[in-house]
Amino acid sequence: MPKTVAARTRVQVYLTDARVIAGLNREAKASKATLSQAAGRAIARGLAKAPQADPEDRLLQLERSLRDHMRSNSRDMQIVQEVLIEVAKAMFLRLPDAVADQDPTVQAAVDRRIDRLLDAAASRIVQGRDPRPEPPSRFDAEPRSFGAAN
């Protein structure tokens, strides 16, 4: 069987995109090949019908996805915080509304309570403590009304 020898064609390409140049240099170093061979393989991959996944593209996609998630999570947390503040105001003002609730002194006291609530929550978060400590068991607090059987 005769071997078919692939004809080599010389192509001269001028690259101006720094990212493409850096990627080709990185690929050439990783595969211990010349820059020309790395460029040839990159062109072959680009012309392939089902190209292999480029790890840098996946990393970029993951980074974008994480950034989008962080943005939406930040927005959600702002909404939760605003709702929490409104609930705290309603709770501290006692429902249903009373005439005394409109008093500026009462309003100031409510604002002070909210500030203390937020400060306590922030300190628990900074200290890394569990925000909901275990309540004491009611069985431990009650004295036994009967003794152990013999």
C-alpha cells in the first residue's frame, strides 16, 4: 500500500489580536511544539465539524455564570433585607396602629431597636456563630415527678 504524503503548504498570517497570539504561544508551550504547528492545529480544530471543548472558554463561561449569579443573589438579598426591615418596623410598632405610634419619640425608639437588631445580626455573622442557638430543652428544666423504678 502506498503511503499518502500530505502536501505542505506555506501560509503567512499576520496576527494583531494579542489574545490570539497569547493563546497560540500558550498552546505551543503546552504541547512542546513550534508556534506554526500550534497555529496549524488551532486552524484544524476550527475547521473540524465537532471541535473539542476549549478549557479557557469553559472557564470564561463559568466566570460569567458566577458573576451573573452573584449579581442576582445580591439583588435578592437586598430585597430580603428591605422586607425584613419593614416587618421589623411593623412588629415594633404593634399592630393594629395606635395614635401613640405616630409619636416621634416612639418612632425613634423603633429605629433604635431596628439598629440594635441589625448590629446583633451583623456581629453574629462576623463571629461565625450559629444565628439560632439551641433553646434549652423543656425536659431538662422540669423536675421529675417520679423516680426510677427499682
